[in-house]
Amino acid sequence: MSREIKFRGKLHDEDRWVYGYYAKTVVNDGIPFCLEDCRIHNIIIENGTMWFAIPETVGEYTGLRDCKGQEVYEGDIVETVYDGILRIYVVVFDLEELGFKATNGKENYGNNFQYLTCCEEVTIIGNIHDSPELLKGGIPNE
């Protein structure tokens, strides 16, 4: 099974998200591929335009959509229903298992995570960058 590979990131100078291909490049005063006084930038290429994204906000598309048809990305806060139980989790990519899952932020294994594809229902309610208040005091229901 193949999926569309794309990313999203929030812009440095605007309060908006861009969606597209991802590139990491080294830039000095706007000149790509510099040799001295360089900074690494995370770039999202949307419709042929390069945008500098805040590194912490860059997340990959999971290839899944929630029950409302919205694309699910790393960093999204989701309500999941599994075995009839509603939980609020954060979407992460697990390097050990090479897959996306929803975690309570404390544990990636055991009863405190779910594979998104196994959930009966997934609904995006925010993301960790725009809606951190959804996680105050830890993730509910844990």
C-alpha cells in the first residue's frame, strides 16, 4: 500500500500552516547551500513556493483522514474510540515500529496508545502547536 508523502509546517512570520513537500537546507542570508555562517532551515514547498517553517511544527501526513475527512498529521491531537472507549491522544511517528500511532504522551506501548488504523473512530480536535491547552495537566482519560 502506498500513501501520499507530504508535510505541513507553521510559518515563522505568519500565523498559518503550509502543506507540501519537505526539504531541509542550509542557508546564509538567503543563499542556499552556503559554506560559512550557515543556519539549517526546514522548508515546505507548496505549489512551487518555498516557505520557511518553524522546525518544531513540521509534521508528516499519516496517509489517514479523520471521520470528518481531515488529513491527520504528526502533532495532531485526536479523540479516538477503541473498544468503545473515548480517549484523547497525540499523533506521533514511532521510529522503533516505523508507524504512526496515537499516544498519551507518557507511554508509547501497553494500554496507553493506539494504532490509528485500529481505532473505530478518530477525530482531530487540535494540534500541539495551536491548541496546547488541550493537554494541560496531561492528557485526559489516562
